[in-house]
Amino acid sequence: MRARDKVAVSALRAALAALDNAEAVPVDEARPGGGALELSPVGAGATEAVRRELSEGDVRDIVRAEAAERLEAAGQLTAPAHADRAARLRAEAAVLLDFLDPA
């Protein structure tokens, strides 16, 4: 990472974003969108929600899905003009899979 490996940085940032999204609490659609201002919560942290806690298995599944997504996209890039992009996607998938199953 100290060598600024752009492929690894890109793959890890995307995986961290996917994990962050998985921890998010879905918006309650049953709650009305509008309401009286005097009934709204106030104060520091009033709008904060407790995030989900992912198990180790959940994290592994998400990282595997990210790697699979990259491999699938690379497989669809068959034109010679996209060879560099496909190689980068395969390299990113390899980085993610290496974190799951280090050799």
C-alpha cells in the first residue's frame, strides 16, 4: 500500500463502501415524511441511528460479492479496446480474494 498501488486502493475503497452501505439502517418507509415542526426531534444526535453490526460471515460474503461483480464485468469486456479495463477489474478481484484467502 505504501507504493500507492492504485488497483489495491481502488478495490479496498469499493469494498469498504459496500461494507459501510451494508451496515446502514434502511429508512423506515412507514414513517410519515412530514409533520409538525414542534414534534420533530431536537438536540445533538437526535437524527443518529444505530448501525447494523455485520458478522464475519457477512463481511466475507460482501467482499466475495464485490470480487464476483468485478470478474463478471471483466468477462463482459471482450472488445480489444477494453482489455486494460478488464485486466484492472481482474486485478481488483484478485486483491479482494487475497484478503479473504491469503496464500
